Amino acid sequence: MLKVITSDLKICTPLGERFRNAGVEFELLYLSAPEKQLKDCLAAELGGSADLFVIGESFFVKETVADVLDRQLVYDKKAQIDLIRVPEKEKKLKPPAEFEMEKLLLFPEDFSTFSPRYGYECASMGKYVGGDIILAPDNFDEALYTLDNYVMPYLATKQKFSTVSVYKIFGPEKNEIIHSLSEFKRLTTVRFFVETDFACDTKLTVCFSHSVAKNVKEKITEAVYAKFRENIYADEDCELEDVAVKLLELAGATLGIAESLTGGMVASKIVNVPNASKAFLEGIVSYSNEAKAARLGVSGISLSNYGAVSSEVAYEMAVGVLNTAKTDFALATTGIAGPTGSSIDKPVGLVYVSLGNNHGIHVFKYVFDGDRNQVRVKTTKNALFQLIKLLKNKRG
């Protein structure tokens, strides 16, 4: 039994639909005045044996849970790293004041944290004598993200299902992935949980029942992998930049980056990874035509004849990185993030990503939809994915 404690009526409907579709037995405990009711409610429920999913104002909930469990609030370094990893413009809330941010990094002792997607608050999970407690912020999008990405897969493991595999997939849209998995719908021994962001970066969790035969499990796992072979970049829950840096380190190779429309976003992602300095040597933001010419040696003829947003200039930007940074691999981005700067031949969202080494450079052309930040994030993620594919191909 899962008991959901919340004061937000808006979230009750989507929660109920998800639980019913997954066959999860649950009970909703609505608190009209959580500041007065939460402590007594928790004290009563902690005497039972149900798992608790508490949604509410982050620090107040954590403080109350710690009080009822007689635990300290402790600083969580992982939560701080996870918050840094979420781009500011991807967050749907205004950044809190510094003293409020400090509170957001405090969690009840022995609780583990989950990476956020839309805000500045991490969800967390801990145990009590009778079961588990999951705490989610009252940010509607973040609460649903926590539910889909962490709670539902976890509940599957408790309902005689065990998580066997996690795949990170890049490229296909969520409905494409779900459609590809539809042939397994009739099976009661396997469940799939698909979480996809706007850039088509997906976490696919595959859960099997404990009773499923080993050979059946292996066949389904092989079939799933075969469906997404070209798009799987990791078989664990990690980010594109984690895999890119790991592959560079394994190859003993170095990377240099030149960015225009992404304005340092690709380099920032790489630097988020611990020990990235072993592989990442240099990043240049050559935003203007003058910078492209002076810092990277892009020819004036190319800039004049083809424009800064062109395959020719993207190619020369990568060549410039190889010549100046002396790295093993070079990556460059140029494009139109919008909302201005477009033309009939070059619409908003037109992007070129160049990638390669002294043996050859390939230029990828994209036309992305979305607002300015979404175009930049999509460019960054696609660039990292192409880098991963190149490095994997080099390894054979």
C-alpha cells in the first residue's frame, strides 16, 4: 500500500491515473492545512507499514519528517551537483535567495536524493521501521517527474518486479519508443517506464517479474537492445557528457570545442563531469564573425559567401580548433537560435555541428523547433551524442 500525502488537489488526478494504470494500491491523504496537520499525520502513519509519498513545500516537509523520525537535517553534496547540472533556463522556477538555496541542500539523515529536472529542489527517499518515505517538492512538474522517473520504477520492484536494465537513449521521440515496445504489451512479466525530455533524451527502465524465466528475460532484453541499438548511449542512468568524457579518457584522447550559438553550453556540460580536465583542453566561444576569423582562422571568403551559419564555416571552425588547440578531436557549433536572425533560406533553428579529427571532419545539419534556449540545448545534446558515436566507432 502506498499512501500519498499532499495539499495540492491539482496533482491528485494525474497521480491517481498513473497508480491505477500500473495496478498500484494507494490511498490519498489530503491535508487542507499542512502546516498544522503534517506532523500529526506523519506520526500516525509511521506507526503503520505503508510506503509514504509526501508532496509539499520542500524545507517544511523535510524539517517535519526529520523531526518526526528524530533525525538531523544534513547537507547533501550530490544534491548540489545535481542542481548545477540542470541548465538555468530549463528550470521553471525563479532561483531562490542564497539563504534559501542552503536550505534546499539539507535532507533528513540517511535519505538519498534524486536529480531534479524543472526546479531547484531535489526529491529524496529514506526508510522508517514500516516502509519507505519519498519526499517530492510541491512544484507540479517536478513532482510528476519524480513520480514517473523514480517512484513508479521503484514501486514496480516492490510489486514482485525487479529492475533489470536501464538504458539511456537519444534521438527517438517518446511515442516512437512506446510504439516500438508495443509488441511486449501482452506480457505480464515485463514493464517499461519511459521518461523523455524535449531534446529526445530518454531514460528507459525495464522491469521483470521475479518469476520470469532467465531465458525469457534474456530474449526480451536482447530484443529491446536490438530495437534501439543505434540510439543507446549508456546502459546505466547517466548523462551524455558523462559517457563522452569516459570514452575520451578510455581512448587517451583530448577534445577542443568552438561554439557560436551554444555560447559555451557544450563546454559547460563537459566541465560538469569530474576529472574532465584529463580530456578537455580548450573551449572557445567565437560568437562574432570577427572572432571566428581571428581565433579560429575561418576565411573571410567563407563568411562572406556562405554566412556564419553554414556547413563551410562549421567545418572551418573545427579545423581551427585542431590547428590551434592541438587536440585529438574537435567539435564546433554554429546556428540560429532565434527569435531573430533568420531568412527564407536559413530559418530559426538551423544548426550545423562539425566533429572530427585530422583524418576527417563531418558536418551535421539540423533544423530544430522550440524557443531560443531549447534550440541551444538540443544542439548541445546532439553534439554530445554525435561525439559519443564517433568515439565508440573509433573503439570498434
